Amino acid sequence: MRKTSTKMADLDIPELKRDQLGKGVRGKYLKHFTQGSNVVVLQPEILKAFPTSEAVNKALASMLAFAHETQVLSVRAKTTTRKRLAAKTAMASARPL
């Protein structure tokens, strides 16, 4: 049994000119493209530690939460130190000599 030919001449598809295609729309699929999945290439040793995308997302979420918590604590510590210094200065200047 012989295969049928699939050459362009055999398909009888007319060739279209550029002006027959119409005007293209810039950014037509941009929103869909940006909402699509992001592909990240991991190093082999990281891939062994985090074999699934769920494991990677969980690790990154916990790291982000830790970074946020650390930042909040450091900001809180700085403001507390400033308040203590201001209070000590105020108390030292309020004491009679």
C-alpha cells in the first residue's frame, strides 16, 4: 500500500498575499501570554532537593515569610532603640544637677 502525497501542490491551498490577511493586532495575546506558566531552569542539585513545583513554591513561600518577619522585627527593634535613647536623653536632661 502506498502513502498518499502531502505536497503543497497536492493540497490545493491558495497562497494568500499580505494584504489579503488583514491588519495584525499588536499585543493580541499578551495578556494570555503573561498569565501563562513561567519556566525556570533549576540546577541539578536544587532539583534533587525540590523535585516538584509544589515543593519549590512551598520553600519559596516560607523563605519569603521569614524575610518579611525578619524585616518587621528589625524595623521594630530600631524604633524601640530610638525610643529608649530618646527617653534616656529626656530623663538625663530632666534631672536636677
